[in-house]
Amino acid sequence: MSDSTRSTPDQPWPVRLVSAKIGQWIGRLGDVWVEGQITQLSRRPGGGVVFLTLRDASVDMSLPVTCKVSVADACETPLAEGVRVIVHARPDFYPARGTLSLRADEFRAVGVGELLARIERLKRALAAEGLFAPELKRRLPFLPSCVGLVTGRASAAERDVVTNARARWPAVEMRIRNVAVQGVTAVPQLIEAVNALEADPEVDVIVLARGGGSVEDLLPFSDEALIRTVFQCRTPVVSAIGHEPDSPLLDLVADVRCSTPTDAGKRIVPDWTEERDRIAIARSRLAAAITGRLDREQSWLTGTLSRPALARPQTLLDQLAEQVKALTERATRVLRHRTDSASNDIAHLRARVVSLSPAATMERGYAVVQRKDGQVVRKPSDVDTGDEVRLRLAEGELHATVTAPER
């Protein structure tokens, strides 16, 4: 057997050596103070040793613990399952079974004051990170199609939420996840249930409900892991934990905080009777508004129709016809006057023309004498004896021959 400080494929360590070295390494840790929650407490009658498991409330992790009966009985608060304690112990490794345990020599119960102080410190730290910011709160849907409920199995909280929700809206669908709401398994189960409902696309709102209890009973709802899980949810979350005075950190990170599970059942869905009455009122107001509008329009139409232009539309046409007739008559008179005036002017001009026309002179018996070439004979010297001349009379003409012109 080699006791080399390193193992190799050619010189591997035997199991007993590995167990011994692990025991040595754990032994160097020395005494430690450990905080956890007691589970699986076992006292064998007549035995001098007490066996229990110390569990981390935030994660699924635990360590077995052993102690003498006298050490367990020395604790001011009787040890019981679910009690949070601080343990002074030495880690111990059992090579035969390859298991790690704690050998305790002192137990101190975590008091309410210490728990509240820790919750307050966690509250300030989470608030500084912005997990409780009011502007991040989401509004609840007016009428969720499906409500996810995380609560204890067959609990009063479940009954209060479901009964009140269905009394207000009978058709509401509930997806219920029953979990432990206190004790060492509460936090992992709560986180698992919230994540499952968050992943369900049909769930519109998630409700975490629990009845009242002591500070220790409500500790899971102030657990940091649960608070961060709720903060990361996109689905609105409603907190309904305990009674009015109870205020776990879940109330601060949730989108809506309800004082009791009963209050949560009333706030997640509307009251169908109230909505029915509101619809009736709205319909009545709508009918009144429509009737009023119709009445106003009817009054306007009646008033409009009573005007002369619409009551007897031909009146306007008659007026226009009168205007057209008057204009036509006026135009006729003007045209007739101008025509008469022009006729008179033409008659006067005709009379002047006639009076100045040679034809008028010929009408009185005169004649126009023209030579054969067409020139007018004005004096006897213009012709010679034997010349042929034409005499234009008022009616017709004569041809003659000059016999003896007088010069």
C-alpha cells in the first residue's frame, strides 16, 4: 500500500485511504456554528443519543446530526420538527459508511426577535435592489380566464379563495397547486408551484394563499429564494398570507397584497351582479342618449321642414319664375324699343336717301341721258348730230338719235 501524497493510475489509493484522508480534511474544519431547521427528530427510548436532520429551508439540502440526550434537553426551547436552531457541532466523517454528519454539543433556538431582525435586514437588502419598487407592479386582469392558486391541501385558505371567487364569478377556472405552506419542505414546493403556474400560458394571475400563523410558520413566505422567484414572474402575483397584521416579504414583492385569502377571492375576479347592474345602467344611459339625440334631430328636422322653402318648395320656383318672367318682359320691351328706334332711323335714312336719289327725280318726269359709251350727257356739246343716246327713265329706258344739238 502506498501512502503517496498523490494517486496515479499505476498507484491508486484504496478506499480506506481515501476515506481516511477525507476524514482528516473534514477534521481540520474544526467546530462550526450551523443554522437550520430540525426534521426527522428521533429519540430512542432508553437511548443516550438523539438523531435529527438539520435542513436548509431555502434549498433541498440537509445534514444528519447526532447529540447526547443531555445536550438536546439543555436547549431552552424543546427540540421539535420545524424548529429553527443554531447548532455548535463538529463535522464527523464515518469511513465505514462514507457519510458526513455533525456531532452537536450545543443547541440554541432562533428566537422570534432574531427572526424578525433577519427578515428586516433581508427586506432592506431586497428593497435596495428594487424588488419592491411600486412602478414594477402589474395590474390584475379585469376578468382572468384562469386563476392559479398555490395553497395548502384542503386548507381554509383554499376554501376561502375558491368560495369567494366563484361566488363573485361562477365561471372562473381555478388551477390549484397544493403544497406545504410551513416547515422545511415549504419553500421548494412553493417555488416549484409558482414556476409551474408561471409556465402555464392559460394562467392569467397567480395567488399564494395561507391562513394565519406564528412568525416561524410564515417564514417560508419571507424566504429570499421565493421572493426572487415571484419577482421574476411575468404573470401578476397576488399575496394573501395570514391575517391583516401579518406582513411577510411576499406581500412587498407581489403585484397585489390582500389582507386575507377571503379578500383575495374578492379581488381577483369581478362581481357578476355588480357588472350586470353596471351593464344595465350603461344600457339605460345609452338608450337615453340615443333617444335624446333622436329627439333633437327630429326637432331640428321638423323645424327645418316648417320653413317655407321646404314646406312648399315650389314657392321658390314660383319666385324665380316671376323673376324670369319680369326679366323676359323687360328684355322684350327693351328689344322692341330698340327695334322701333332702329326702324325709325332706317325710315328716316331711307327718306333722305330717296330724296337724294336720282330715281326720285326721275319719278317726277326727269330722265338721264347717256352716250353710247355710258357717259352722262350734261350739255349739248357733249354729243354730235347722229349720236345715239340712251334715256333712262323712272321706269325703263329709251334709245334716241341726236338730230340737231343746240350749242
